[in-house]
Amino acid sequence: MTEAYTLLPFQFGRFACDEYLAVNESGEYLFIDRISLEKLIHGDLPRENPHFDDLRSKQFIATGNLALAIDMIATRYRTRKRFLSEFTSLHMLVVTLRCNQDCTYCQVSAENDEAEQFDMTPASAEKSVEMAFRSPSPNIKIEFQGGEPTLNWPALTSAVLKAEELNRTAGKNLDFVICTNLTNMTRDMLEFFRDHKVGISTSLDGPPHLHDECRVLRKGGGTYETFCKRLQEVRAVCGPENVSALMTTTSANIDSLPEVVDEYVRQGFNGIFIRSLNPYGLASENAEDLGYSMEHFAKSYEKILDYIIDLNLQGTYFAEFFATILLSRILTPFSTGFVDLQSPAGAGISGVIYDFNGDVYPADEARMLARMGDQRFLMGNVFTDSYEKIFGGSVLQEIVAKSCVETMPGCASCVYRAYCGSDPIRNYLETGDIVGRRSGSGFCSKNKSVMEILFRKIKENDNRVMDVLWSWITGRRLACQLKVEERCCENH
Amino acid sequence: MEDVRNGPSKKREGDEITVSFDSTIYEKESLLAAAYTLTGSYTVSICENEGKYLVTIRPSFDGVSPLSDEKIGHLINDTLDEQLRLHLERRSGQLRDIIVQHAFSPINIYEAVGNKDIRQ
């Protein structure tokens, strides 16, 4: 028996032997066999087909009022794109290019710690902060980057104090973060960070032999011991909840990720972002020694994800943050503020970067290109250009127009489109074109591989594994989550 | 040409392979979309000849192997998928535009698609 239905738009892709994954405009997903898919698209799917009710409830088809179905999809679509309404909330200040470390994968190609000509002046820092406060976003996060930002203490403190002064009138939700290697940290600095609520983001690549493989001092020697000592001091003064760490996957640690995770657990962190190498700066120059194929990364990622899930099942709450972001997009309708994977790209409209001389770029990679002689993505300068010219100018307009995966060849029909994004700067670096040729690129391969891994977990639907994954999304430890569920069952 | 009666046929000449698609079954748009995914490593040219689309694929760079039989199979299957996507686009593409318009710039949705229940 057939029941009339209107087909609503969705994407699909082969998932297993004879099975497809379908995802619609509101991000709802469904697994469906080939024969049912063909019948569905040709308008012949019978009412008694086992997928029919799911297709209707998830708005792949409409059997009643079409306008109501569209209204519901549009509401979810708008919710997913919520990040657009805020405009630029992340403002990164490169207060110096000097660094006391010489990490082999440094994507900013830091300078030696005497190269003060690359320091942001306090005046430049304050002007950048003034520009940041022109943003209409109710949330402003100022992130200090380098080099090693603590090497330019005057500019850093000027920026913090200026932001606080401006915010007494502006009344925004103001946050600060510093990206630091910790090795130059002093007690006075920590007290300043504590008093002004500056969050600390640092880097830890694993146990000593892995961390010191790539993260070395400019004058020679590893940094692990100093890092650990400073980490204890940071936690004692600023509080353990105010420090987080990132790792970079290189050929040195890609096959030892369980050791890296164990180190994170040992150091008291409650999560990790398994971050692949980006092809910029020293990472690009040293690609032959540091790099790996995306197939290798995907295999290692799947193994470490299983390892981390197991850790959780054994009672240790520990999240993988990239999976958490993607799972939030897959399993909830909410917008996630992950600048590196947005459509349109987050470059410029979600985050911008202010160079030491006041030049403004949509992303750090664009700033790196400028250092290499290509000023293609220079948006303007805080001293000579207005907010309107910088943020409404042709550079940003072109990036936004050409980074919507909904309209890009290949991406527009990709089954993962609703959860994905683009990196126009990287496309330009790799192909000479902002739109680029993404299919088969490292960026596309990595993101697709990780989404496939996550969808396999979703399809397997192991209750215990799904509980762990949901605990990451909700931020609620598994034990607490299970207790809540028990209480709900008792009440019923 | 290797003759596979009910599907595309193929012919190898050195590093180059030509796959022939019946133009009464496969639309040009579906071929273009499927072939696009190969353009990272391969040069693809498509022409029409006597009721068939001839898709010629050769490696673009040194170090890229000629397209394997497995990847040709993927191309053929991808073309079928793209054909299905064309049907889907024709039936629902306009609604996607309305969804996006409605999401960002509220329109009178009932004027755009009507206020009718299709069961009536």
C-alpha cells in the first residue's frame, strides 16, 4: 500500500555493502538499504516499508502539511547556523613571534627570543583590543598567541587592562586565554592570570620521550621536566580547571597515542584533542620527517578512540574533544563553536588574528602566508583602516562567498555536509584557489574518516559506548549520568 | 572495447583508460559529478560519441598509478549514485532553497508552498 508523500531534500552516501547513510538539511540521519532508497527517491516507497515512519519523523518526507515540515527543518537549520548571528567573537593577538622553544612542527615559524622587532607594542595591543570591541558579538574572547606570548609581558598586560576598561561600558562576556608553553612562567605572571581570570592553554605531546622529541628549547634540551613543574604551579595559583592542554600528532607519537593519553590522565587532564599536523611553517618544511598519511592518521585515531572509550568504561572520565564536537553536531541540533570546521568558514567571521604590527588576518595560516610574501588575505591594519573596511571588506566577503560547503562542487552532495566545513586558506595554500579541489585532500580525508568512524559507532549502537559518547557531549560524568537514568526509571 | 552487455565498458591503452557509458541511461551531469572526485590525481576528459559518453582517465602526475579496476568499479557505482542524486535534486531541490530562505529571512512559508495537507 502506498501513502502519498513529498520528498524533502537530503544527502546520501554509501556506508556499507548495500547500505546508505542519509542526512538531511537539519542534520537528522538515517541508515537505509539501496532498494528502499531508490524507491524513496522515485516516490514509490510503500507505507509498510520499515523505514517509512523514521523517514517521516526525521523529516526526510512529509505526509501532511508541507509548510509545517519545512518550518521545523528551517528552525533546526537556523539553530545549527547560530554561530553566524554572533559574528567575530574570537580575537587572537600575536603579541610576539619570539619563542624560547624551537618545536619541530611549529606552524608559526617562531623567531629566536632576542628578535624584539617582532614584538607587538602596547599601543598596537590596545588598538587591536579596541578593534575587537567593535564586534557586535556579545561574547569576546581574547587569545594571546606567539611565539611565546609571556616573552612580551608589557603588550599582554596592556591588552588585558584595556579590554577590562572597555568592557566596563560594553558589558560583554569577556574571556581571556593565553597559549603558552609554560616554560617562561613566573609566579607574578600566574598571579596576574589568576586576578584577571586568564585561562591557560598549553601543549603536552605525551610522556617525556615523546614530548621532548619535538618540543625542545631553542638553546637545546627537552622541556618536559620544566613543563611539569610549571603545570603544578599553574594549578596551585590559577586552579586546575583553568588550564587545558593540546597535543600535536606527529610521526613521533602517532603509533604511541595510548601512552599520550595515559600521560594526560596522569597529569590530571580530563580530555584530549587528537590534533593532526597542519601543513604550515616548520611543520611543512619538516613534513618528510614529521608527517604521515591521512590513512595512517585515521587508523590511529580509531584505535585511540576505542582506547579512550575503554578508559571511560573502566571509570575514568576522559573525553576526545574532536569526537565530542562532531558528535554534538550529529546527535544534537545545536551550533558548535569550532572555527576550523564551519560553513561558511570561521576564518574572519568567527575568529580573527592581529599580527604584531596591527595587520589583521582571518586566520593564523593567512598570517603565515603573509610572512612567506603572499598578502592575499590581509584584511587591513588597526592603525590605518576602519572596522567597516576590515570586517566588511572584499577579503572577508570573498572568503565567506567561497567557503559555503552547501554550494561547493563535491561538498554540496557529500553525505557529511551538514556536519562539515571548509578551510579556504588551506585550499589556497594547496591549490592556489580558495575553493580548491577538496575531494581527496588531507583536510577532506581526515574529516570524512573521523565521521565514518563515529557513524560506525552510532550504527553499532552499543549502549555502553553510546553512554560514554553522550557523557562527553553533556559534560556529565558517566556515573552521574547513569544515576540520573536510574532515578528516572524508578520514578516511572 | 570490453563488452559488458548491461553496463559501462572499458578499454585500456597504456596508462589511459576509457570507460564508455550509455547516454540513454546515464546523464552527463551524473558523469561529471562522479568524475570530479578523480580530478585530484587524474586528468579526466569526457566526450559524446554515437550515443555513448566516453570518459578517458589518465594519471596527472608521475607516481600516480593508472586507475585500477577497483576504482573503475567505484566510478561506475558513483555515477549511479549521482544519477539518483539528480532525481532527488529534481524532486526536492527547490524545497532546500525555501528551507534556507525561511531559516535566514523568514518568508510567508504558507504562501511559498501552500497550506494544503496532501492527504486531502
